[in-house]
Amino acid sequence: MAAPRKLGRITVAQAADRYQEWLRLRVAMGALAASTQEAYARDVAEFVRLIGPQVVLDDVEAEDIELALVRIANAPDRRYTRRRKLDPRGEPAVGRGLHARARWLASVRGLFRWAADNGYVQVDPTPRVSRVRVPQRAKGARLGLSVEEALALRETPAALPSTKSNTVRADQRLALRDEVILRLLTETGPRVSEICAANRDDVRVHEETGQYVLRIRAGKGGKSRDVPLSPTLVELIRRYEQQERPRPPRELDEDARADAERALVVTIRGRRMTPRDIQRMVHRHVRFMPAHLRQQVTPHGLRHTAATVLLRYAHTDVATVADILGHADIATTSIYLDPSAVAAAQALQRSPLAQPEPVRAAESAG
């Protein structure tokens, strides 16, 4: 039997650095997406700041983590730097939401699991930390938009005043770009990080089908896939590149300029867009929807919309939709089936076993 590993007493800061090295290795091996590693890095860095960089990791108790979690709950949401965060009722919200807290705790749990495996802690304290209970959405609740709402949202860029008008804000002068992104999100539902990472030459003709696709080079888990593009979307991309796409600013260094030139979608200043840029763009266009159709939605909600429409209205099988969305398991895709009372009633009406039986109908007639 192997001898027990000797405990390595390292500080919280040292543990975080070594953990980050291990995460970067997983990204290089294709076992972890770069965006996931970046999210872990931000959460772990905040953990180091709250606990104290010089504290020995093995001395951290569950109570210390719970206290840090309380401070996280009251800390400003890092995503909202230019405008106030609102709660579901439209009122100003204080601190970070349950989902943000749950993700932060999951990142810390990952750090301690790695530390326990490598002999840096005698006992992992995180199982004794109270869980952050994130409310589950009710069965049938809609995270995305209806078909009518999605069409209304996609029409908002073209409905804005002329892009040459002096009254239009700078961030509203890229109507073609915004329509490209909204169509991508609602037609085939790529992740926001995948759109931001896409390059111009990733739009190409597929070798087997002869149809245009967007090559997702590094999706979740480092996996690549081809996302089909409609002819309308391909034409919009061409018009955006020819008529509207800003040039990179001259002050950029050579590498940054080359990256901006490669990017599929860029900001008004010609730089590659970030997920936060797209989130703000979607939020802005929601305000221009007709009042009777206006619904608050996130880019992930539009991904939900695409999946629901493909499954329910395009009658696409779950396995195919899983390939389009980049899901490793079709069980993940099944949550987008989005059942409802209306859909259930319609399904029952279509069932051949729910139709009147001819013999009994004849007997009743007699």
C-alpha cells in the first residue's frame, strides 16, 4: 500500500497560482474551454482577496468560506459598470444574484478538490459550506422568446433611424452587424463566447453539403463543430463586411490589429466584440421592440429560443439540435423541449389513439 502523501502547507495565493496552471493545462489539452478557465480564474482571485493571500490553505475552515460568501452576496455585480443592475421587477438590485454566488462557490469547491487530490489540505472544508439554493424554473416556464417575439426583436436594427443620421448614437450605427448577431442567436443558438471568438474565415462552404456554415473552433470543452447558416444570414454577413464593418484603430499594436482584422464581429471602434458587448446590444434592442411583444431576454435566452423553435416548429430531432448547439449529451438538449399545457393538449389531439373509434361511433349513431 502506498504511503500517505505528506501535507504541503502552502498559502492561499500559492495554491491559486498552481491551480490556475493546472486549469491552463486542461485548456491546452482540450478538456476545458478557455472561457470557463477565465471564469474560474476571476472567482478564485476573488477568493484569495477575501480570505487573504498569506493564509495557509489548510487552515481555511468552512466558516471562513461562508463569511466570504456573505461578502460576495453584498459585493457589486462586476457585469454592471455603466448602468444599474435591476431585479426581475425592474427595481434596483443590490449585490450579486444567487446564480453568481452559486458559480463562485462552485469555483472554490473546484480549488479545494484539486488541493485535496494534491495533498495541500488534509480535509476539504467545502462540503460543510451551506449550499446556495438557486430557484429552479417552473416546468414549462419560458426562458426565451416566442416566434413572434423573436421576429420582432430581429427587426429592430432595420427599424432604427438611418445610420447616417447625426441623431443616432455611435453604438446604433451598426444595424447590419446587430442583425447578423441576433439572427445567429435565434436561428442556430451559438454561445455568446463562440460568436465573439469567431473569425471572418470561419464562415465557409462545407465540404460535404456545399452549404455555408460557421466553424466553431473552440466551443465548450474545447470541441469544434459546424453551425449551418441560412442564405439570408450569409447575405447579411456579406453586406456587413462590405458596407459597415469598422476598421481597427491605428493605435493598436500589430497583434491586436491583426486580431481585430480577423474577427467576424467588431465594435464601433473596430475591436473584437466581447460577450458583455453583445449582452448590452441585445438589451438595447429589446427596448425598441413593440410594447405588446417586449420581453426581457438574455443572449442565452435567445439560444433557448433557437433550440425550442428547432425542436417544436422545425420538427428537428433532439440529436441534431444537440449537434447544432454543441451539447455533449442530448439530455442537456432535452431541457429546451419547453413543454406547456397548450403543447400537451395539441399533442393529445393529434394522437391516433385519442381519436373516436369508428365502431363505437357507428354504434352511437345507431
